[in-house]
Amino acid sequence: MLLHACCAPCLMAPYKHLSEKYDITIFWYNPNIQPYREYLRRLKAFKEYTKKIGAKVIYDYSYPLEDWLYKTSILSKKSNVLRCKYCYADRLYRTAQKAKEMNFDLFSTTLLLAPYQKHELIKEIGEKIGKSTGIDFYYEDMRKWFDEGERMAREAGIYRQGYCGCIYSEADRYWREKIE
Ligand code: SF4
């Protein structure tokens, strides 16, 4: 299985459980993480952790910032859901393409872990992309492992970010706090 990972903390519990049943290779592709310094910080934590556990990892360092912001700023004006939809589809499509290119049987994502993600939308997009690329999308409700993942990340002392990834989510998380 090619498992897309959004960050190290969200990888921990899904990797532990899925590795019991599947031969997992992890895929890093996250151009939604902004600003770039934050991207590097999460990538560093991810690299340190995956190295420590001896995981197989494929990196895609593409970071099409202008393109990403151009598309999402238009969508974001309409709704957050449309913006996230683009963000999920971009990362899942790239994962499925890589899985196809390298002859994996399945692809999936650790985005299915966090309760604050749009879970049903991720599932729907993953399944659609699975059908269109001919690589099966592996779905499991990974939210059942969320608390365990949080505990594992705390115990490992790994960097845990305070917002989802994009600058819109950063503003949602911190902007109001600073003004009031
Ligand atoms: S809030 Fe998260 S999922 Fe939605 S667009 Fe931003 S980074 Fe992507």
C-alpha cells in the first residue's frame, strides 16, 4: 500500500496498525503546508520519525505555491469546503498516480485520522480517484486511532502543529486570538 502521510503525528498510529496487515510505503506530498518555514519544520519532524522507525518513504517535494494559492483563493472565497476539496483531491490524486506508476495495489491517506478533517469528503474523493486511476483506495475510519496517535506523538516528543496547514487555516486558528 502507498500511504500518503500529511505529517508525522498523524502517521504514527495508522502506520502502526496498517503495518500489521499491509506492506506499507509512505508518500510525502503536502504543498498545502504554509508558510514554507512551517513546511520545512513538519518535513523535518516527518523525516526524523520515519528514519527512526525504518519506514520506506517516497518524497515528492513539489511546492507549487503560486498555483496552489491562485486556485484556492478563488475557491476559498466561495467556501472552505471547496478549498479543502481541492486540497484533498490534489494530494490524493498525486498519491494514486505514484501508486500506479510504481505498481502498488492500494493507496490511502492519514488524512482519515483527524476528527477535524472533512472525513466523508476524503473518502468520497479517494474512492472517485481510485476508480479513475484504476488503483483501489483503501478506506478505514482511522479516527478510532486518533487518541492513541496523540499519545504516541506526545511521548515521542515530536513537533505537533497548531493548525491544519494552509495560510487560511492558520488565520482561522490564530487571527482572532491576536486581535481580541
Ligand atoms: S484547511 Fe487543511 S485541508 Fe483545508 S485547504 Fe487548508 S490545509 Fe487543506
